[in-house]
Amino acid sequence: MDWHTIGFESQKNYFENLLKKDWLLHAYLLSGPEMIGKRKFAQEFCRLANPDSASVFDADRLIIGPRVNEGESKIYIDNIREVNLFISRKPLAGPYKFVIIDDADRLTIEASNALLKVLEEPPPYSTLFLVSSQPKQLLPTITSRCQEVPFLPHTDEVIKKMLASKKTDNETSALVTEIAGGRLGWAIHTIESGSIDDVRTAIRDFKKVSSQGVAERLQYAKKLYEKEEYARAVDYWLRWTHAHLRDDEKAHYVIKGLLRLKHIISQPQYNHRLALETFLLSQ
């Protein structure tokens, strides 16, 4: 089969064999780190399994997820009703109808219960792909009805090969590779969107503020918080520190603090600005 997706050879072989033997199940949970390429893999498989669907604008494939562009962070019951309606109709180009639920761990309780009903009595021609970097956040009753397929980080060699194909210079390639941590999807997005400058800025500012006084650190925390991009910055700091300072005596302390900070800012109930200030003042 002609895959466009880089890497994931064992997963490719697994799904190819299922397709050849007509053993495709009704639901799969694609789990692994965020932006590693899970959703793209699912999209690619849908294209290969339904090669004629492209001629009718992917009429047999539906992708849902949080409407981030509209300020949403959850998947609601209306989304699952859309799924139910979609799979209730037979394929137009066939032979399958596919649904990809991105960030499936963002399902509300109501949406989860509605999805459970879909999983209990799916049409024979339908297959759902639940994509998640936090599969433990899904209801056990949902995961028990899915075949989990884990996706592990890519090797640095795979990342570098992709970057070389995009004619990335050596300095940028080295930085993207170490910050990516095996997340091919993140590496591709960073290069194609031109956001590598944001990565450089975050790391430069982190190194600079670490040698400044209390007032400067508090001001930087305020600035970062107000820009609402601190979650990305913290991830860049953590990965850069691990890559460059892991042999430094202080690195263990810094990495531990960054891991704690990353956890706090992933939870909406906490004071994120205070967490940023506390971490920066402790360095």
C-alpha cells in the first residue's frame, strides 16, 4: 500500500493485514504522545481503505474534535449525534465509513455516554478511530470496546530524515529534533508553519530570565501569561533543559519543577499565573 505517512511501520503492517483479511474492527483507540502523527495516520489509512472516496470529497469520512478555533475545548453530545447520523447512512463510495475523533479524551460525560451507545451497536461497514494522548481520561466502558493501538515516539533519525526532505538547515534541524522528542507531527507543523522562531524566542527568554532578578522574573511571568502561550513555552523549556542540561547538577531540580508546572497549567482549576511566578522565582 502506498502510505504517505513517515514511520510507524509495525502499525502500517497491522492495519494492512486487517484490511487484506477483512478483519477490520468497529473501533480503535490510537494512543500516544500529542502531535506524534496519530490523526494523520488514521486519515491516511482511511484514504487507502476507501481509495474512491477522494472523488466525492471524502464523503465516507468524518473528523470531529474540539472546535479550538471557536474557543471550545470539549467534544459535546451534538458532535456525537452528528457521528450517529453519519454512520447510519451507507457508504457512498465504500466499502467503509470512517469516523476520526481527535482528542477523544475531551468528550464530555454526556458525549461519552452517547458515544457508548454508538459503539454498542455500530453498523457493519463503520469503523471509528479514537485519537488520544491521554487515553486514561476516557471512560473505561469506552476503551473496553476499542482495540488500542499504541504509537511510540519516532527516532531522531526519522525526524532528521523528514527535516532533510524539507531542506532544513543544520542548526534548525538540530533544535527541532531535540525539542520534538520524537513527535513527528509537531516537527512537521513547526517547520511548515514557521513557528520555529517562537521556539527559539521561548528558549532564549528562559535562559535570559533565569539570570535576572525578582522583578524581571515576575514581569516575564505576567507577559507570558497574558499572551496565553505559556503552555507551549513550558514544553519548550522542559525539552530543551532535558536535552542540554541533563548532566548538570541543577538540571534534575529544574526538570522536576518544570514537570510540576506543566501538570498544574494543564488543569483549569489552578492559578496558572501564580504557578508560572512560583516556578520562575525558584530558579
